[in-house]
Amino acid sequence: MLRRPLVLLASSLALVTGCHRTVRLDEGRKMAYSVKPAVVRISAYATAQFRYPAAAINNVANEIAHGREGLSAPRGLPAGDGLIPTGAGGSGSGFIVHPSGFILTSGHVVAPTRDRASLDRELRRNGAIAALVKHFPVDELRSIYRTDGLERFIGEIAAAGSVEKTAIVNTVELSNGETLPFTTRVYSPDLSARGTDVALLKVQQNNLPVLHLGDSDTVRVGDSVLSVGYPAVASSSDEVIGGWLSRDSDLEATSNPGMITAIKRNVANIPVLQSNVAIYPGNSGGPAVDRDGDVVAISTWGHSEAEQIKFLVPINVARDILNRAGVPINVDGEFNRRYRQALDDAADGKWVVARKELSAAAAFFPKSPDVLRFGNDIDRAMKNLPVWTLHPVATTATATAAAAVLMFGLFAGIRRNRIPRDLTNAKTVETIVSPDREGMLGSAQRLLGRFTILNGARAGERLGLGGSGIRIGRERTICEIVLDNPKVSRLHAEVVSIDGKVLLIDRNSSNGTYVNDQKIDKRYLNDGDIIYFGGRNAVAVAFHA
């Protein structure tokens, strides 16, 4: 006898709570999103003006022409000294290891600007090359280069010239586009100079994204790694592809997969990891991470003629440097805590909670491409979520009401002979509100719809909308619907009727009016809409046509 009512109860509750496959953030995207915001581009270079005498160019021309006919004469020689821009140094990658602005990179990335004498020699040499290119055909210079004779001429012009107006640049560009000057706290030269090729930098910033460091002693041959950085060949400044890449795309770090192919030691008996992961100019100093997104090595060196043989500095070498410098590892700032929680929530399919955590994290580190992309993933996922996930309070109230009605029907079926018929036909009592207080008794005949309060002490209270022009707010003297909540404005919103439709209008409230999580100025209401007066944590109301 009880079977059919119980089946109806279960079926109804299933319709309310539903059967829906939970969409989750996959592990690959989660790992990429967790790593990239903490990867940075590091610039260590100098620009200057190279001054050279015209006589030096003529001397080179005479030496080149000796014994050769038909060589072009120098073109565009100045009357006195020539002046041409020159530069030295370049850029690489790095990653943040502490939220207060400590950054690890390769030593050779920051080496160009550390030694002023070496920097001056490089500026002279590059200036001499620029001067030769300016005054002689490139094809002829290339032919001389093949005979190894060009280097001598470069040296002659460099020695005859001088460098002026040198400007040194030592900056870190964060993944959100912010550029900050850095100071070098610890430096070790590259592997060829018997160093560890690691540098510790510092920028003045807090609550930055941070990468966690793994244990490189546990790395084995065959382990997968992902190298992340800013290779020059994938930037808008590259001569080949840079013309069609936007400057904004330079903020997007490049990930290259590979594996550990050998574990070796250098001449100083320091471990070095060999890998087939792609490392190009600009990648140096970037992190190599494992499947969990923990840093196990630092990209350091690759031979242009051995594409599959690259070398990585084990992260435990850098751990020792950080320990001696007094920098604690795997410390999360406020951004990391909220951001990692958002990633964990999304991986569990808790997209609504993930959105809240990501919004809090983004306030500390806005405009990072991967933070924005993760936010877009959340928005797409939320569009496909069932209503009971987006509006748990309203769903719980609906499910409770449905269960109560069905249980009452079940109880009535069992005790049909004991319950008066009039009691089973009783209607729910509701309060009618109207702009015309004198005519409220007759307003039930022209109700625009009903509000059901979903939270707070008045949860479950129903309000019939008896006429157009109903004002909603905290001030009792001017509002027909009074919502006693500090986030609700004195006059917060108004309900009006236009052509038979119910229009909700926000009256410049301080904390806004939201319909189905979208902030509105005015909007026509549909049956089942969830309205928030003053935000998600203020007053929630369901509209029924």
C-alpha cells in the first residue's frame, strides 16, 4: 500500500536534485594553471652609443681589398666620427619561490650586467659589428666570415671606437605584465666556469604567485618533466614570427614536455640532469616541473647542434642556496592560498566555490593570462551547472516543500478516514503587499506574482505582489517590502508592471541587485528567477509568476 507514494516521493526528489555528471578541471590544465603565473621573464642588458672613426672603416676596407678585385668601397662614411646604437645582454626566464619577491634563475641570465668591464667589451664588439654592416654589403661580410677573417676586423674597429651613454636594465616582468627592478642576492657562474649556474633575485612586491619545490634526489631516468619559460623565438620581438604576434601574447609562458634521459655530474661533482626537453634562448632559468607541478630542476643549457640533449640544474642545488640565504621554501602567500584552493575546488567539480576563491585571489594578482583563462573555464562550467548547484538555498527550500507535500499526501492516504476533507484542501496563507495600502484586501485579484524569501529569519515567507510600483528596501516609511539587512539600501529596488510583464528596477542601491547571479539595472522577471538584494550574503528571494 505504501509502495506507490514512496516511489512518487523518490521520483519527485530526484527531479529537484537531479542526476547530473559532474564536470571537473582535468589534471593537465590544473597543473599548467598552477605553474605559469609564477614564471617570469628576466631582462639583464645594456644599451649605448658606439662612436668610431671613419679612418678605422677605411683601414678595414684597405685590408679586405688587398689582393681582391671588385670589392665594394665603404658606403656612407661620415666626415668625422660615426655614431651607431649598440647593446649587450639579453633576457631569460625565472620563477618566484617566495611571495615576498624572491626569484630563482640561471646565473648566466643575469651575468651580462654584473661585470662592467666585460659589458663594455661586449658593447664595443656589437657596435663594431653594427658599423661594418652599415658600411659594407652583408653578402661580402658573410664571405669573409666563412674564412674566419671577420673577427680580426671587428676587433680593430672595437679597439678604435668608444662607448657612450650606457644604460643598464635589470628588470623582472611578471606574468601579469608588471615590470619591476631586481637586485641580485646570490650569484653563481655557469657550469663551464665551475659554478652551479644559479642566481637568487629580489623584487619589491608581496603576495606573488609561488612555485613549490620538489626533491630532485627522487628524480629517475624516464620521469616526465615540463619546461616552462619565455623563449625568444616565441615572442613578438622575434625576427621570423614576431611580426604577427601581439605584444600581449608575450605574457604567455611556453611549456615544453620532455623526460629525464640521464643523470650525470659535472667536473665539480655536482649532479646535472640530462633531458630531451626543448630549451631555447630565453628558456634558461625557467622551471622544469614534474607531474604534480613541483619544480625538480632549472633549465640551464642546450647545444644548438644537439636538439635532444639539454641540461638542467637539480632543484636541490638551489634549495641549498635558499637555505644559506635564509629564504624559506614552499611558503604560500594570500594569492597562492586562494588560487590553489580554487584549483582544488574546480578539480572536485565545485565550480561555484572555485569562482569565489578565484575572485579573491585575482584581487592580489590581476591580469595574469592563466588566471583570466581559468576564470573563463569556470564561467563556461557554471553555465552548464544544474540550478540546484548554483542556488542551493532555493533548491533545498523547494526540495523540502516538495517532500513535505508528498509526505502529507502519503500520511493522508494512510489515515484517509481520520482527517477531515476540509483540512486536506487548506491553502497556504501569504501576505499581500501593495502600493495602495487602502486597497490591499482586493489586490489578490490582480497579483503580479509572488516573492518567497529564501534565507534569514524570514525564510519561507511568501509575499504577494499586489499592484505596480512596489518599493523594496530597508526604510519602512517609504517601502512596501521591508528587508531588514545592512547590505540592503534604504530604497533598494522597485517592482512595476509593463504590458503585463513584471519589471524589477534597481534604484541605485549601494550593493546592487542581482538576478540569477547577474547584476542588473532593470530586468523583466521570469518564473523561478532567484533575486539577491545586496549580494549573495544579503537577502535571497525567489520569484513566482
